[in-house]
Amino acid sequence: MLVASCLVSAEKDASFVANSDGFSPLYLAIEAGQADLVTAMCHQSSDLRSKVGGRSIVHAALKAKRKDILTALLSKDASLIDLRDEGRTCLSFGASIGYYEGICCLLDKYLDMIYLSDDDGLFPIHMAAKYGHVKILEEILKRCPEALELLDKDGQNILHVAARNGKLEPIKFILRIYKDKNKKKLINEQDVDGNTPLHLATKNWHAKVVSMLTWDNRVDVKKTNSKGFTALDVADDNIDSNYVFQQRLTWLALMSGGTPRSPTTDYRRIFMKLADGRRYKDHVNTLILVATLVATMTFTAGFTLPGGYNGSAPNLGMAVLPKKTAFQVFLVCDTLAMYSSIIIIVALLWAQLGDIYVILKAYYYVALPFLGLALTSMLMAFMAGTYAAVSHVPLLGCFVLVFGVIFLLVLLLLLVPYVAPVGNIHTFSGHLLYYPYFLRLLAAGDNRNNNDLENPG
């Protein structure tokens, strides 16, 4: 510190000369939070704006999160507020790193900067939405409610920006505070390509954002972009044929939310897009194998009944426990599982014909729903059959039932989102089947954006 002070005194202009990376000694001192050294350097010139080379020292103060240095710099030379760093205004930079105190300090004196865009067309409110800083978003809107309507060069509002970057909290905040119908235009606003926030969230595979938007009654899920695509069409057009997990969750969120395809959708094109013949052949063969195993096990269980058979007249060869409720549940569920697996096998035999349309119809509309029924019924059959055989031991019977119910719920949680996407989330069945999907969504998370720079610059 002493050496640096001596050097500053010896050569007045040395503090302002930037190195090859654009960092001046003054910038580095600010970044390090050396307030006394910064003061000494600033005293070497009465016109900092013209003297300082390289990167913006105001941005350095924001990056260091030193309000005292920020205030001192602007008091020394107010024109420093106009400096940009990599095309970013100081207010936008502060919004991007989430420095709330610094933002408030700037807004107190330079409120008009809210309406000053960066070189890439983004405004400070967009940067707050992009990086998920709700507190700053709230502060900007409290001081300038009109900023909500600001659009970037692509015609996108803050909901577009937040949806594109998968930031759930800003979207939740906007949807919560603007509940009146007048804000429906904002929620469904289209950018220069005709995309709504729902389109952008879908295109970037942000399943949680898509789920939140489709749940909101004000969101028009039927809205089409300039290509004539609804959000579901966008998903169909961009999805990988091998179904990446996050893409699958996003697609299911759209289906669960009742998002339709456009009337002009070319279904043959979608099916060709989805169906890589080799991959779907593997899917079909795997499903046939699973269905065959279920059919084999349930067929065997049908002739090895719990409790066994009577060995004496007049009921020779008949089941011992036919009047027990648990046995009856076992028999019904075992029968359902057996017949369902047979239907799956027959349906997928049609898929072996090689026609893409037939493959997709057989796979999604017959095989998957019946697979869900078969596996659920098989689990229930095992639970009921085991309980029927050990019900005379209460503790053991309770153990079988409790763990059977737990694993049944886990099975439904894992299976329902895949085999039974509902048509409209706002119907009774939609509400019922939405929650297994929602729990799956919470468990899966959406952490792909966590690597975004929370402190850019």
C-alpha cells in the first residue's frame, strides 16, 4: 500500500494507464476495495473521464460491491456514469450481478438510465430478468412501472428474456403481481419472430417455466408464431429423436397444459422428425420384451394362486381363498395385467410393419397406456396376493400393505408422466394427473442455467 502510494505521487498519470488487458491501476485498486488508494489516485486528476483508459472504473466499483467507492467516483466526476464496459451500461451491469445497494444508489441519482439500452439492445430490467434477480426487478418497477413494457431489439419483453433463460423466479414474480386482465397482452406478447414467452421457454427446454406458464389461465397456449407453430409444434420440431430427459419433461408439460398443435401442422413431418427408425425399433423391441415378461409372470401367477388349491371334495382343485377380498383383488389385477400385456404385444406387432405413422400411433396411444396399466396391476396383484396369504399374521400383513402402497405411489410418480399425458390440465383428470408430473419435475430440476455467470464481467 505504501509503495503504491509513493508511485502514485511520483507519476500522476500512471494510475490511469491501462495494460494490454484493459485494466488500469485505478481499476485494479477499486476491484481490490482499496478505498484510500483509490482516493489518492483520484486526487491526481480533476477530469477522470478523460484520463482513465481501459475498462470502466464505475463497473469495477459495482463488481467489487463497494458503495462508498462508487459514490466517491461519481461525486468526483458525474460523467463517469456514461462509461460502458463491453457495451454494457453501469446500471445494466449492476442489475446483472445482483448488486442491490449499488442499483439503488444509481437509481437515486440517475433514474433515466432505466431507459438506456446496452449495445446488444437489452435494458437494465432485461438484465435483472436474465439473471433472475427479482429484488432488483422489483426495485426498478417500483420506481418506473412503465419499464415493464420495454422491448429489446428482438421485440422481447422481460418475460421473454426470463423464459428464454429459464429463470423461474422473475416469471413467478411478474405473474403474481400483475394479476389483472390488462397484463394479458404482456404475457402473450410476440417478438419479431412471433414467439411468445411460452415459445421461447419451450425452444430452450425449460420444463419448469413451461409448466408454470401453461398453468396460468391468462397464457394463450394456442398462440402461433410467424411460422404458424404453437409451442407444442416448436417442441415437436426441435426435439431429439432419442428424447433427452429435459426435452421429454418439457414436451410433457405442454401436453399436460393442454397445448394444442396448430391446425396447419404437418403431422407426417413431425412423425418423420420424431422417428429415427433404428431407435424406435429398439424402443419397440424393448417394450415387447417387457410386455412378454409381464405376460409370462401374470400367466404363471394365475395358476399358482395364493393359498393353493383344495385337495378334497366337494371343491377338489378349486382355490382355497376365493371369498377373501384380497384374493379377489389379486385375481382382478392379475387378469388386467395379463390381458394388457397381450394387447401391447399385438399392437407392437403392427409397428413391425415399418410405417412411421403406425409405429408412433401404436407406441404412444396403445402400448404406453397399456404398459402403465399392466405394471400397476401387476404390482397390485403381488401386494394383494401376498397379503391374502399372510393376513392371519397382522404385523406381517400390515408390512406388506404399507410397503406395497409406498412402492405403488413411487411407480405412479415415475410412470404416469410417461404413459398418460392429459389433454387439458384445467379439467378434473388434468388436475389429478398433473401432480405426479409436477413432483417428477421438482425432483428432476432444471439446473442447466446454474452455470450462467451470476456475476458477469
